[in-house]
Amino acid sequence: MAIESGEPKVNDTTVSSTSRPIATRFASAVTWRSLLISFILMPINSYWIVQMEVIRYSAHPTTIALLFNVIFILFILTLINRLVARYWPRASLSRAELLFIYSALAINSVLTGHDSLEVLVPMLVWPFRYADTSNNWNGLFGKYLPKSIMVSSRRVYHGYFSGNSTLYTYNHLIGWLIPAFAWVAFIVVLFFLMLCINSILRKQWTDNERLSYPIIQLPLEITSNNAFDRKNGLFFNRLFWAGFAIAFTIDLINSLNVYYPSVPTILTPGRGQSFIDISQYVTQKPWYAIGWTPVAYYPFIVGFGMLMPLDFLFSCWFFFIFWKLESVLVVGMGWDSDPRFPYQNEQIFGAYLGIAIYSLWLNRNYFQQVLKTALGRPGGIDDKDEPIRYRWAFIGVLVCSYAVIWFFRWLGMVWWVAIVFLALYLGLGIAFTRLRAETGSLINDMEMTGPDFILTETMGARNFNAPTLTAFSICYWFNRAYRCQPMPHQLEAFKLAEQSHSEYRRWFWGLTAAAAVGALAGFWACVHLMYVYGASAKASFAETAFGSEAYNRLAGWLQSPHLGNFSALMAICFGIFVTFMLEFIRIRFPGCPLHPMAFAVTYSFEINLVWLPLFLAWLLKTLILRYSGRQGFQKYLPFFFGLILGEFVLGSFLNIYGIIAQVPTYQFWQ
């Protein structure tokens, strides 16, 4: 069964589509119904995410690009909508409306999630609750903290930490009101800035280069107008239900082991985990340098891997082994006197920066045409059907950039540092967006390697004043890691608009509204649940780590400021160089299986969990293409969609049950 689209283009067998036909009548996607349903579901979705990721610290949906919570909600909505369509056709939602709700909830999820508001909210109270004479936080940086947008009153934050309290008292609500709206306003401005950039990039990457967008293929299949067709529909395909049953059964048996230890598990160590760490069996020098190396077989990763380009799949496990062997080589050769050598985080930062630079340079002629259109000069391109006119997109970029830089300056950054900080952040966002659109990479978790870390590491904390370092720390929440970077989801939303033949412009403003409401919903969930459970009393490790990490690092910068590290700078340059060389080799030798983007992806936390499933996906896809061809591959695709959905459906139901019953559940992911 082929993925529903317009004129198909095959990228290894991941099917994309061209731009919409000129004569197509726009479908309604951003309607009062889709907005209302999205806004109603957002607080529920945020509550569910915070319960899983902070309170229970299990099944982290926002640490991977394919958000299982949103896929599950879309699946349930589609089934309900099918019943409504049968008995009350006029009240049923269109495919375009369902896809907009999916995108709105995806935005809500990443703004709430593991590397976003879940980090920000505890940071707003932590330095006031835990500052004392032993850490001297007040003396070191207390006067530089922007107290007007933080929560410094003990009568407000006491219940937050102790729990068994409520947010809904006058003092608590007033204490959180200004910080909440101030930070939501910042989020919306930053989101709008990235949305304007994506409006400029969309036509080149989607229409001209026709990137494949693997992440959105399952939502497209679930909501397809033919999904319930008895002859060719996904939900009447036997292979789909076979894959669904396999994934469902594996997780069901492993889940029963959590409650009944006598029930054997399938390829897991039990105790509710879904992986086995083999590093515990590798203890001799230099091989112990491989570090944490889990072996996992996540069915949904195997299923989704079939939508990725074959060379990218090969490169993921190849470069994963490369990074492990690099660590072994360093220890074996005795080069580990510098514990950070060979500066792999910096190499990866350089690799992502190289992806952004190469992508923008490759499209330089297109950008010249866009600029001509924005300036009203001849030789431009038609932008009447774009999410926003190019002139207004450029104005939006300039105005929002100025607003963000002004905010950074208000936090304490020197003006040139604020400009560089924003430029590096946006460069990484462009790299992640290109990575996702081209390869469908499920991971982009460059942990603790953002602009704040890179600037202080290469230039030295000693060369920045205390207000600037404090501002870096205040911005830690959206630079801790980039698994919740919203920019890729924005461009994927525009692709869904194209596939549903709906108007980009309405999506543009609908996504902006979704960001505002979604951020408020996420903020509410993070604060509300802490007053119920208590950040110090009952919450998980996540709350403690998220609240303290930035300030412990800041105290270290101020107490022992270090000089710039030339080796770190060279590692960044090396990462850029390797990316450029791999791009050159790929162009010069088209059959080369090494994908340059995989070099950036494969030194991260999440790759340890997915390398084996991606290897299995590469092996299966290679065999299917070799012995069944492209038509055979299309025939088997429903089986792999079933693997994904089977695991997501059972995993979601189990987590909902665990939250309601307050019992542990099997972690089908992490």
C-alpha cells in the first residue's frame, strides 16, 4: 500500500509528494472546531506528559521525534470521528482538521516537554529555595537574577516544594501569574521567529528539493480517506494487524512481568525496563571506554526505520560504532589525560553547524530570489500561497530577532554576545529541521552543548562578566538539549498542510495560536502537579536535576572561571570539516553509503537506545528491496506501520492506567 500523496517521488522507497496542484481548492483545516478541540486537549496532553516525564519519570514521549502521545490521541480521534461520520456526517472532522489538531498537539508537547518548560519551571524557584551559606548563591549571582519573572517569595514556592497543597490560592496564583505570562510571551516571540524562517525555507525544501518528511507518514496514513476502505485501507490490511499484534503482544507480556514476576519477559531484564546494558560485561581496559551501551529492540523504532533513507540507516549504526571505537582508541593510546579528549560534544556541535551552513549555502540562489521578491524587484518567485509573504517573513525575522536580543540584553548579556547566542541557536534549529525533513531522524538530542556551553568553553568563562554568565544560565532551559526544538515540527506542519490541500496562511496563524495556548497549558501542568506532589517530596529525579543543573554550573563559572579551550575550538572546526568532506564525497561518489547527517546524530544519549533497532531496520529494508523490489516494499509497509501503532497504543493505555491507579508500568520506551 503506497503512502497517500500527489505525484510520488521515491527516496529509497520513502514516498514524498510534489506541491499541491494549481487548481486545487483549499480544504478547511484551521476551523473553529479544530482550534477548540486542540485547545481543550492541550491541558490534558500537558498533564499527561508531565505525569509521565516528571512525576513518574517513565516513557518519555518528548525525547524522540515521533511523539507517541500525539499519535495515540490522533488514532483515538480518528476512530471517534469515523463513528461520528457514520451517524452524523456533518459533524465529523475533515482530514485537514485532524492533521491540524495533530500538529497543534505536537507543538504543545514539545513546548511542555523534557527540554522545555519542564526545565524552565523548576529553574524559576530553585535558586531562592536552595540558596544558603554553603553554596553562596546569593553572593555569587543572586543580585543578577531577574526576580520580576521568577518566583522568589517563600509563601509562594513553599507549597511547590512540599506538595499536598494547591496552586489555586490568591497568593500562589498572583505569584506565578507574571512569570508565566512573561515566559509564554518570550516563547511565542521565539516560536514566531522560527515560523517566519520556516516560511522562507518551505518552498525550497518541500517543493523544489521534495524532501521526504518521514515523520509525518504515519499521521497521513491514519487519517487517510482510504484508511477504512475494505479493499485497500490500512485498518483492513492483514499485514498491518499482524505487525500491530506482534508489538502489542510483546509489550503486554513484558507489562505483566511488572505485576507478576513469574511471567517471563521477552528480551528484557525485567523490572519494567526495555533494554539491557552490555557495558556491565565489558570491564577490561581499554574496552570499558565504550561506556553505557544498551541493547534494545523497540519494535516501533524498527517499524519507523523503514521510512528512513537506506544510507542514513546504515550510517547511523556505522557511526555509532565509530564513536565507540574512538573512545576505546583514546584510552588504549593513553590520550585520556585530558578527560574530555577527543571533545566529542564539540565535534557534534561543529557537525550540526556544518549541516546548517552547507544547507544554506546550497540554497543561496533560492534565497536571492526570495530576497528579490521581498524587496519587490524583478526575478523573484511567487509567494502568494506561502504561509506568509516573504516581505513580511523578513520583517518578522528582523523584529522578533530584535525582541529576543533585547530580552537577552535585559537578562544581562553583552549585546554582541546576545547576537551570537541567537545566531548559534537558530543555526542549530535550521540544522535539526533539515535533518528531520530529509532523513526523518528520530533523535537530535545534543545534550548540554548549546551556545551557552560552546561560548564559555571556547572563549573561557573568565572572558564573560557575571551578568552575562547568569543570563546564559537563565537561558539554559531551552539549550539543555534539543529534543523539544519546535522548528522541525513547524515545517512538518506545513507539509501536512500541503498533503491535506489546505491553506498555508491559516496554518501559520493557527500554529502561532497553538504555541500561545500550548505554552500556557504546559506551564499550568508543570506548576499544578508540583503543588500536588511536591518538587522535594514526591517528584522524580528530573525535577531536582532540572532545577539545580544550571545554577551549579553557574556557581562553578563564577568561583573558578576558566580560560578558553583551543582544543575545543579545533574540535568544532573538525566537526564542520568532516561534515563538508562527507557531503563532498556523497556528491562525488553517489553510491557512497555514508550519510553526513548521521555523523552528527550518532554521538548522543538517545542513539544508544536506538542503534540496534535502526540496524535491524537497515537489514530488513535491504533484504526486502533486494528480493521484493520497490513494489514489494510498498506491500510490506502496513506491517511496519502496525509495529509502530501497536506499541504506541498499548504503551499509552498502560501509562494512563498507571497514572490513574498510581502503580508502576512497563517502560516501552526508555
